[in-house]
Amino acid sequence: MDRPVRLAVVGEGPLARRYAVAAATVADMDLVPAPNAEALILVDSPAPAAIASTGVPTLVDAGVLLSLGATPESRVALRDLRTPALAALPWRTSPVVRLARRLLAAPKFVHAQVAAQGADSLAVAALHTLDILTHLMGRPPNRVYAESAPGTSNDPASPTALAGTLEFGAGACAAVAVSRLAGPSDGLSTFVQLTDGRRTVTLSEDFATATLTGFDDAEFDARGDAHAFRTVGRSRVVTVDWRPVDGLAVAVRDLVRTVRAGQTPRGALDLSGALRSAALVRAALAAAGSGRPRQLVTRKETIA
């Protein structure tokens, strides 16, 4: 740790600036041009399997994830990848998401509603949503069914909303609705509720608030949660100071640790896990286009 790690953001526009802002909060690193970098933050990629030729540890944005692994050729390139590759799916890092995973590790039902506004496509919003949904369930689904709303007159090829259901086996299922709204600036509205039939956790305010209902005092005390709860009716509520850009900073910090250690740090989201969520989005869009549910086969690299 005698000098900063040199990172480069590959891409342009608001998203690249968002990564640069997040990176500015991380110690022990400098932003440099790509040819001089020891690691890359891949916001834009000229080819689906471009990550396979970077030669340095790489952090991949959600938009790039949707194209990576979409073809047999890119899957072979990624399977043979020797460079550590991480994925930026920041919602997982929210403290209230971690709290939900600890307190309700085996939910039977999850309901997710997300409305996003800005430059990203519906597929990117769906990727973040389906990733956090399967993360909270603790496993990928066995089956997906989805329907979509038609696109706008400005972009008729891209749907404005996607809604569907996912089956996880053992009686567990999820319902999801994602909408993409036109607008001049980025905005996000999230509501995710999970339950095991007795206890319920509701995540809201863009993953800054968790409302917990049906839990006994002993269940909190036994787990030693270091959150400040307040009581609202029969529920306990915890609110944290967290934004999605904080999650990007965590991903950048993991990238710095990867360069220093020479391997992916424990707890970081590696590319293979993120590619499963990207494949799930493609399956949901295919189901919406065909009107038929998709049976999913879980593999190490992806969901076919």
C-alpha cells in the first residue's frame, strides 16, 4: 500500500461521471487514462466479450452485463478468462438489504416494484431488480413468466414496463414489476417486500429504510444487529444513510482490493454470479415476447 492503485473508467456520459464520483470517495486510488491503468471500470464496451481481452482486473457495469454472455462465443471467452472480474450491482450492499438477508434468510414470497427514470434502458432497471430479488431469495429461480407494456412512440422497440412471476421451488415464488419512465434526470422508486408467512421485511426509500413486522425481541437480540430501531405501531423501522452511489463506491473499493491482493476478495460480486442475473433478464424479456413461461436451467456460468 505504498502508492495508489491506478484505475480508469472506460466510457462516457452521466454513468461514467457517476463512477468517477463514487471512485473519488475511495482511498488509495487514482483515476488515470486507460492505457496507464492497473484496473478498469467498464461502463461501455465495443464488443460483447471485450472484457476477456482487458488483461487487468475489471469492474463491469450492469449495462455491459446484459451483452456479456449473450452469445456462445462470448460465454467461451468469459469461461476462459484469467483476469479477476467483478460486477457492479450496488443494491446488494445496502445495510438494510444485508439486514433483511440476516433476519429473513428463507422467504417464501418476495414482491418487488421498481420505477426508474433517466437514460438507462428498461433492461438495466430489470437487471438490478431481478438481481436483488434472487439475492434476497438466496437462489436463482426455476421458472419465469413475464409480460411487457409496449414502447413509446420515441422508442417503440423498447418496452416501458415489465411484470412477471418467478418460481423458486419448495413453494417459494416472487412477483416483480419494473417500469422505465422518460424524464430529464435520474430518479428511482423502490418497494421490495419479503415474507416467510409469519414475519415480513419491507425495503423502501431506495433501499434506505427497512420495516420489520412479526419479529420477536429475542430474534433481534440473538443476532446482535447493530442498527438503531424505532417502533411504529407493531413494526420496527431502521433507516440508514445510503444511496446507490454508495454501492458503486463499495464495488470500486473491491476492485482496488482485487488489484492489491491479486484475486477477488471474499464477499465481492464476481462476474459469474452477475451473469446469471443478466441471463434471467433475457429470459424474462423472451417470455414477454413469446407469451410463454421460460423454464430455466441453472449452470455455473449462466441461466439458459
